[in-house]
Amino acid sequence: ASFSSVCFTGLHKVHLCSSWTVALPQYDPVAMRLHLFMLNFSSRRSSETLLTGAPLTFSIPNSVSSLLTSHSSKPSITVPRPFALSHGTTTLGFIFKGGVIAAADTRASAGGLVACPAVHKITPLHSHLVVTSSGSGADCMLWERILTREIRLYQLRHKRRLSVRGTAKLLSFMLHPFKGTDVCVALTLCGWDIEMCNSEFPNSAHSPSNQSVTDIAQSASTHNGPKLIYVCSDGARFEGNVFSVGSGSPYAYGVLDRDLKWSLSVAEAVSLAREAVFRATHRDAYSGNNVDLFHVTAQGWYQRQREDLKEEYYRKETQKKEKVGHGLAEDE
């Protein structure tokens, strides 16, 4: 994704493609280039190519220096923020025998301000993949939309769905050029790779009929099944069985490390995820309000009804009182 800019008094003249030119007010060149790079992520094509209806592609810059270099001889002026904005959240995901569980709170914070009590921090990308987001809300929403588009374009081009590992690698490559910038994105991909059917192989050379049963079984055991991968804005990518991200993650890890087991039933896994988010929101000021929970299996993802954490708090208090009452009755 490349673009050219010409600086003159009061305006930036930006060429978005071969035939479009937009004049924008003069802002910080670094911020403007990052903004335009993300908005025009698809590379420029000639007008003849655009008329053919061919899907747009993107190119990743070799280094971030070319993106951040100003063409103006004047030094860029950075305007300080009036106050520091602290980001906070609690998201988690883990794998068990029944699939993948993804859970998150719903509070969006801006410093000490609760900006919104009912945001969606878990976003479905397709029928077998959801992503939990933490970091800057605007950055997360933008990159989720970019990733959803690229997954769909890959499916249209290759007649098969991009795997969860392939999706994580693509996202990592796209985010790496922004390492060291103010882009703040931390996404956890929670999905299930299903075995490819015959209709998803456009060429006969790649058809399962030309492979042995052993090869198919080994491929299924390696590439199919539940996947949980964490990707952050510096391009780092980690695959594991349990992840918790955000300011409330230490409290969530305390609950998950204690009770998480492979043999959990679906009801037990849901209860554990809800308990972990509740404990995190009880101690972390930047997390709270509600809990969203998704369950991903080979049949796709299923979203549970949003639950108010206030009800969970009173439920726990009632259980404590009942335990105290039973203890006093036994002593008598």
C-alpha cells in the first residue's frame, strides 16, 4: 500500500489512486500516513484493472521507516494529549474437550472514565472463528474489519476457507510494520478448523482422493480441531491452550490455573469462564458491567445470552451466606 503526498501551504494533496486526488487539512504527517495506510490498505490498481472487477490485493511495506518518513522539509509537530488514556479490559479463551470458550467483559474505559458499559469485545469473523479484542477500541475494530475482508477474499479466490493458523499469520504480517507506533491491538483468535471437503479443492491435484488415508488422517490430526492463537500489534504470534489478555488478566489467570482441565463439560467450562471474568472485574476497575461468552465447536460458534455481572456478584454473596448458615447449623 503506497501513496504520494505533496505538501503546500495549509493542505496535503494526497493521490489515492491514478485518477482520484483528495486535499486534506494539514495534520501531523506521521498520524496522517498511518491513517491513510489503513484506510487504503488495498494497493493501487490501474483504472482498467478496477473495471474488470478483480479483487484488490494489499502489499506490506518492507520497513516502517518508509511509512513514517515525511516528504516535507519541515519537522513534524506532535501535539501532546491533554491527559493519558489508560486502556483496560478482561478477555480470555481456553480449549477443552468440548471445543473453545471465549469470554470478555463489556466495559470500555478511557482513563478513569467508563466510556461505554456495553461494548462487544468478541467479534465473529466467520462461522468457525471468533476473535477477542483488547487495546485501543478504534484500532481493534479497524483491524477486525480488515481481517474479515481478507478472509473472505481468500475464500473467494481459493474456494476454501483460510485456516486459523493462516489467519493469525496474515494478521501478524499486517501488524508488524506498525511496530513501535501508537497502534494498540491485541487479538485472540478462537476457532475450529474443519476438514476440507472435495468441493473445496479447485484442482484435482489437491483432491483428497489422490492422497492416502494415512496422509489425510495425519493432516486432520495436525491441522483440524480447536485452535487458540494470540496476536498483538508488534507482530508477535503465540499458540496455546489458554490465554487471558488485558488489565484484569492476572485475576482471570488465577481462576483458570486453579480449575481449568481438559475433561471439563460444557456447563463446567461456561461456569469457569464466567467465574474468571467475574473475579477479574471484581478487582480491576477498568473491567466490568457484563460478560459475553462464545462457544466454538466443529458445528460453528454459539453465543450465550449476555449476563450482568451484578447478578453474578449477588449470586456469590447468597452462596456465601448459605455456606455460613450450614456451618452454624452443623456446629449446633
